[in-house]
Amino acid sequence: MIAALRHKRFAAIGLLALSGLLLWLMAHLVTARPGILFWIGVLVLWALVWIGNDALSGIRTSSPLTTRLRNLAVPAIFGLTLLLLWQLAVKGFGIPLVLLPAPSDIWSKLITSLPTLAADFVQTFLRAVLPGWALGSLAGFLVAVLCDAWGFLRRGLLPLGNLFAALPIVGVAPIMVMWFGFDWHSKVAVVVVMTFFPMLVNTVAGLQAAGHLERDLMRSYGASWFDTLVKLRLPAAMPFIFNALKINSTLALIGAIVAEFFGTPIVGMGFRISTEVGRLGLDMVWAEIAVAAIAGSAFYGIIALIERVVTFWHPSYRSRKDP
Amino acid sequence: MAAASVIEARELSLTFETADGPVYALSKVNLTVHDGDFVSFIGPSGCGKTTLLRVIADLEQASEGAITVNGMTPEEARRQRAYGYVFQAPALYPWRTIERNVALPLEIMGFGATERAERIARNLDLVNLRGFEKKFPWQLSGGMQQRVSIARALAFDPKLMLMDEPFGALDEIVRDKLNQQLLELWARTRKTVVFVTHSIPEAVFLSNRIVVMSPRPGRIIDVIETNFPKDRTLDIRETPEFLKVAHRVREGLRQGHSYED
Ligand SMILES: Nc1ncnc2c1ncn2[C@@H]1O[C@H](COP(=O)(O)OP(=O)(O)O)[C@@H](O)[C@H]1O
Ligand SMILES: [Mg+2]
């Protein structure tokens, strides 16, 4: 029985390794316009990888470590297969670079342009996205707390905030460039405008999230507004606040890149994308997109990790084990 | 010697205005609770037991009539932290450990760290939850959570305890045990307890006065004095005197129902 299971496991992994390797070889060797047999081979190998990955995801694991490894491997294999198919399609059908560069083209562009990409990353991500995200989120949070302390502020500000949120970034960005100049300051301003409102709305909602009994308890202690805020309502609002932080991480990246389309010094991810599109350097555009995707995912992932630590008590994370 | 009155309600009424019209949760309630009393409210669901307790606690305001707590308005009494309230659900804060849940009122009321530690230990002992200090509420059973909420209410040592069906969700065995412990605590500390239940044996065993209530409109239909010794044990539930009182409570509850149909 155990032996049979073992066999199944090895069979799945062996199938994956073999078909994956073959697919990789084909992607490596492919030249323009291969014959029909080549494409049939690709389809068969793809099917085999698919079956192998499905078997892998169904394998019963014996330890937490193998479970984790398995849970990482399945989506990784899926993603790699997509990249290989992309490579095969672009090279096999001879698709021109301006339409869609192959992953190998993007990769070689990426490693030969590292200094440029790094400078763009610093300009856009470190100087605009991060500070703008932090400032906008902090401002939204503080205004939400003020709204909570003074009801008239909430009634006055929330509709105004709605207006804010509806402002199109393509309208805001040029105005901010006029106000704050071409450099990163105007990009920070755009990001602040974009991230302020999601945090405001989420925090206002979060501050209402504590249950009735939990509030009555505070009231029965004759607790002050501040004590109630710090000991009950803010902790209860944390899932909402982290939700806003995650939404804002995505918005900030989009905002900073798009804002650079409207005037910038000659550095930055948005600047690079817009100029390289003009020069038909699509491999560079895709390299920037790859950097943006990796940075954005990492940013989001880190916030999500902190969220797990801070809201460990929330039903979606907690376990009966000790945290 | 007449003990000072802790709660005094005169012609107290409370009407909730709802979308489906008014709900008469309390109607012309007269009640006096003396210092050191153990008073139970008993009656079917919706007869206003919780509402009456919440009016005493200033969590709800009466529409008509007058009420004082310790000779003050309920609001003044609440601000002076006159009472500890045990809700129908534990209402523990899930981000706090058990000991920090018990510490919550102590932090708010400005007790020092050593005093806090001592009171946490003493009250967790009282509800038999030593060793669970570092656990989180969701790691405990419902009965244990409710005991934590009792320890939390006792932590700042209020003279008056308001308890809303604290043992309602517990099984019979745990309930018996906690009843016995609560009675001993009451006899020892001379606290005043106002206790909501819909269990007749629980009410008769614990109380020196039983307030029988009836719904629509919520009102008091009988007040029964009992005279059991303070150091009684669960065994008295088999005695003729006990059964006589229980019978009178049951009669009261039945009479209350006959108003409707
Ligand atoms: N906040 C409220 N709004 C409207 N109706 C309420 C509210 N609280 C209680 N009631 C109604 O008042 C009546 C008495 O409720 P309650 O005091 O909770 O009864 P009990 O605790 O005896 O079961 C019920 O009919 C209930 O539906
Ligand atoms: Mg009730």
C-alpha cells in the first residue's frame, strides 16, 4: 500500500520532470515555422505536464514541510509552463518583437539593463510609491479618527472624499506636476490623493465594526472615548485597515507609474515605459513591467504577512493551537 | 434592621419605538433591591429581564418613571463604576489573552501592575481557570469563556453584580457547580447580586428574592421571598420547602402566560 503510494508519487514527479525538460528543450531549440509534428509534440508535452501537476497537487503529504513545498511547487510549475508556451508560441510563429517579445528577449534585456532598471526602481518605487502610500494611508487614517471624534466632520468630509475618489488620475497628475514640479514630489502627491480615500472609508467602517456587547462593556466601565478607541475599536478595525493598506499598495504603484506619463525627469518606470513604447523597444517595456510586477507582489506580500501577525485573532487566521 | 436600598425603581416603563410599532418592554415596574440581596429575575423570553438590567446599568434609558442606583441616577452610578456586568455572551476581546481580558477593567480604572497581577490570579483561581492565563478566548470552550467574563466582572471588586443569564449556555453539571460557587462568593463577600435566569431551580436555589416577570407588556407579576440558610448546598433542591417555592414560581409564570391566550 505504502509502496504503491510511493510509486505514484515518484511517477508524478518523474513525469513532470521529463515532460518539463523536453518542453524546455523545445522552447530552447525552436526556430521559426516548425512543422505540424512539432506543435503536436508541444501539445502532448503540455498535456503531460498538466497531468503531472494535477497528480502532484493531489498527493497526500506526510509532513508540514513537504506540504509547503508542494504548495509552492504547483503554482510555480503552472507559471513556468505558461512562460515556456509563451516562448514557444512567440518563436514558433515568428511573432515580431513590437507585438510580443519572448520571455528570453525580456530576460536578456533585463539583465543587460540592470543599472537603468535599478535607477527607475529607485525613482518610482522608493521615492514615489512608498512615501506616497505611507503618507496617503496615514492621512486617511488620521482623518477617519477625527471623523469619529466629531460626527459633523464625517457628515461633511465623507461626501467630499467621495468626490476625491472619483477624480480621474489622468486629470490629477498634470495638475500635481504643475503644483509640485516634474520630480518625484508630484508623483508622491498623486499617490497620496489616490490612497487617501480608500483608507478613510475603510477605517471609518472599521471603527464601527466592534460588536454591541463589547461596546456596552466599555460603557459599563465608564471608559473614556480614547480608552474605548485604543482598547476596543482600533483593534477591531485592524482587518479593515489592512484591507485598505493592501488596496493602496496596488493603487500607489499604478498611480506613480501613470503619473510619470505626464512629465518627469528622464528617469522612472513610467517615463521609461512611455519613451520605450515610442522607440518600439518593447522588450524594455516588458522588462519594466516585470520589475513592477515583482516589486508590487513583494510589497503586497509583505503587508499581507504583517496583517497575519497583527490580526492573528481574526477568525480567518486563528487556529486552536497557540499562535 | 432595614438594609440600605441599592436599587429603587418606581413606575418604571420603557417603550422601544420600532418599525413595526411600539414594543412595551417594561411597564410600571416597581422594585427595591437592598444591600446584600440576591435578586433573580425570571420569566419567559421577551418579558424585559435584560431590558430591566440594562436600565439599571444605564445601558438603556427608561421612557417613564424613576430609578436610582446607590441613591444616584444610573448614569452617575455607572460613571462611579458601581457595578460589574456579566453579559449573556462572554464578550471577550479576541486579541487579548485570558489574563489581559481580566485586566481590561483594571487598566481602564488605573490599577497598578502588581495590583493587576494579584487580582487576575485571584479571580482566575475563583473561576477555576488557573493555567489558562496565556490562552486566547477562542481556544477555550464556551463555558470557560463565560467563566472568564465572570472573573473579569469581579476583578475590580464592584459592590453590585448585574448578571444576565451568565450560565444560560452551559450544561447542567457545570451550571450546578458554578451556582454553588456563586452562592458561596455572595455569602462571603456580601455583594448585592441581580441575576437573570429562566431556570426555576437556579432562581430558587440562588436568590433570597425572586422577581417573576411576564411579557407584553413586560411587567413584574410576583415577588417571592425565600428563607434558606446562607450556607445551603445543592441538596436543598430535594426538600419540600424548596419545591414549595419552586411551585409558586411556576404558578406565577403560568398565570403570566394566561393573559395572552
Ligand atoms: N433595542 C431594542 N429595540 C427594540 N426592541 C427591543 C430592543 N431590546 C429589546 N427589545 C424588545 O423588548 C422586549 C424585551 O426584551 P428583553 O429585555 O431582551 O427580554 P428578555 O431578556 O426577558 O428575554 C422584547 O420584545 C424585545 O424584542
Ligand atoms: Mg435576555
